[in-house]
Amino acid sequence: MKNLKILIVDDEPAIRHILSNVIEREGCEIDVAEDGTSALQALSKKEFDVVFSDVRMPDFTGIELLKRAREKGIESQFIIMTAFASVNTAIEAMRNGAYDYLTKPLRPEDIVHRLNQISDFIGLRSENKVLRELVMGIGDSQCQMVSDAMNVVDRLILKVAKTDSTVLVTGESGTGKGITARTIHQNSHRSSGTFIPVNCGAIPEALMESELFGHAKGAFTGANKAKKGLFEEANGGTIFLDEIGELPLHLQVKLLHVLEDKRARPVGSERFVDIDARIIAATNRDLQQMVKEGKFREDLYFRLNIFNIDLPPIRERKEDIQLLVKFFIQSERKKMGLNQAYEIEQEALELIENYSYPGNIRELENTIARAMILADDNMIRTTDLPNQLLNQKNIQTGVKTLREQVQDFEQEVIKKALNVANGDRRIAAERLGLGLSSLYRKLDE
């Protein structure tokens, strides 16, 4: 059991004392309140994992306390205690969000049992929250685009999200296929369900069928117990099959049956399990060409491609780049824990806008993150950009800019200073009038 923070709310001192003794022996932290008003004040000042609350209190009921706590956004788990046990009391408590209820007189073993249950529940909820934030990108995962191409994509996303249609997301690597799938899920009636991303290219082929569809106990060596597949885990939500072109042919057949019959058979099992998961697939490969080559089933392709969203590469929507740059600067500032604002000199911004980005949005994000680390005085300059951006003018014109020629001159001066200092970088930096970190940065460039 984790070290839970617990609030005990009861107008009877004897009940507060008994509960405190039992719960403290389990290593939990205890606070007490004698009525609903003082309990609400305690909940507003401090976070509690669990609230044990009596139903009948001098000012208002424990169920009213639960309602008011939820209105304030307090997520503590409530266990309602009552000496007047009835089905109606239990139903009302559970309907208003109570985790469980106990009847008086309280038995220590019941209290400990509930604490163990709720500890497991809180731990699982915490893990799910972390995973959900990673998967869904809650908070700062999306930037509103202005290009016509992305406006079309946004419209398609909102249209298809309201349905249960299977979706195929296509586009080059780094164009945001995963974010598109998550956005569809977030805007669907399944948004409260699980979103499970599966990289079909990352799961070993020998394990893929078991991972996707589950297995029965004893289905193969090491299968000591039955296991749910990812499709079954996604029931009520969405399963995102990324890199669908990597799915082996024999599993393509099984996926086709899932799409058609809404059920699947775990490995080694004689029974089928029902599947109620929306399927979104994505690929950067040409599935039509793979069909012609016999590497992808044509019938599966048509079942997946009921609704296609094709994401344009960033080189075809350069009007979005400035917005993305600002967005990534803000995002990286939060990641790095920085408070100060960052600016970009015009020449650096032009280089960023004119680059073709074979790695698309992911490459642009990495470019900005690197530049912010290198930037002096919170100003991103051309010298903070990677070589592939700096070299593009040379490729286009064959003539070096003044800054590039100055960089070449700096390189020669630094080389000579290092030679004179016999490779001692500290001495070289002093003779050049540079800080040692600045010399290292220039050497890195």
C-alpha cells in the first residue's frame, strides 16, 4: 500500500479515533474533521487521496460534501460511512462519484481491505494519466496552422472524428500522422476511452499476433497465463496502427477479419472475443504500389482506406513555418524550464523558412531545440543553425554570404591560435579574447 493521505470526517470523536488508529497502523497520513464545513476547508488547502466521510453530520451530509468537492475540482476518492445502510444510500453515493461505502459498526479488516483496493486504483490511475499525457500530448501538443492545405486537413479530421469510420492517414515521415490520429480520437465520442498506439514496425514478427490479439494460457512456451491483446484493451476507445505497411501478410488476413466481423481469436484459444475499437492506420509507404507487388492485401487496403487523410510535407506549406517556430520555442522553453523570451534574427528565420525539411515537422522541432541550446543572449542567429540550413544558399547561388565568409575567416584565426597554444584551448581562448565556452561553441560549429 502506498503512503496515502487520508481525511476522516465524522462528528463522533470515538469514530475518528478508531479510524485513525486502524489507518495509521497501515502507514498512512491522517487528518480529521468534525463536520462538512471544516472538511471542505481542509480539502481546499491540502490534497488528500481518500476521504472517509460519515453520511449524517451537523451541517450537511457526506454526499453533499462529495458533490461540493467535485464542483471545486477535488479528485479525492470518497468512502461514505453510514449507520443507516440502505440500497438507496449506496446508489446515491456511487452515482455522485463515491469510490465505495461502509456500514457502521466499522470492522478493521474492511477498512484495510478498502485501503488496499483504493491504493491499487490510485496507482493505476496515476500511471494511466502519465501514459495518456504521453500518448495524447495533453497541453502543448498542437499548433494551429494557417495554410490552405492544413485547413483542409483540419476539416477532414473534424468531419471523420464524429463517426466510427476506419481512417487511413498517409504522409511522409515526420508530418504528424500520430498527432492526427490522437486529434481524431480526442474529438470523437470515444474520447473518454483508451487510445492505444501500436508501431507495427517495432514489434518482433514472432510476438506481433499475440500482442495484437492476445493469447490463451499455454498457447506457447512462456505463456503462463492468458493475456488480452491490444485490440481488446482498446475496447471503447481507439487503436492506432502506425506503419501499417510493416504488418506481415498472415496478420493482414486476421486484421481484415477484425474489420469485417468485429471480433478476434487469441492465439491458442478456441473462443472469439468481441472487438469494439475504432481503427486508425497510418503509413509513409505507397500501399497501392505494395498491393501491385503482392506485399499488401488489396481487400485490406480498401477496408482501411474508407476515409483517407493525406498530410502534406512542410515544404509545401511554408506559410506554417513561422507559426511552428514560435510554437516550438514556447514548447522548448517549458521543457528546459526557462522563463526568458527568445528571439530570432531575420536572416536566421529566412534560412529556417527556405529549407526543404526532408524530416518535416520533427526535423524543424529538433532544429529549434538545438538552436535554443546554442543561442547567446536568448537570440537565435544563423550561427546557431545546423550546417544543412547554412549550406543551402551556397547550393542555390554558389556564392557565400558575408556572414559565411566571416565564419571562414574565424575558423582560420582559431586554428592558428590553437597551433600557437599547442592545442591548449584555454590559452587560445584567452589570446582570442573569448570565453572558453564560446570557443568550444565555435569549434563545434
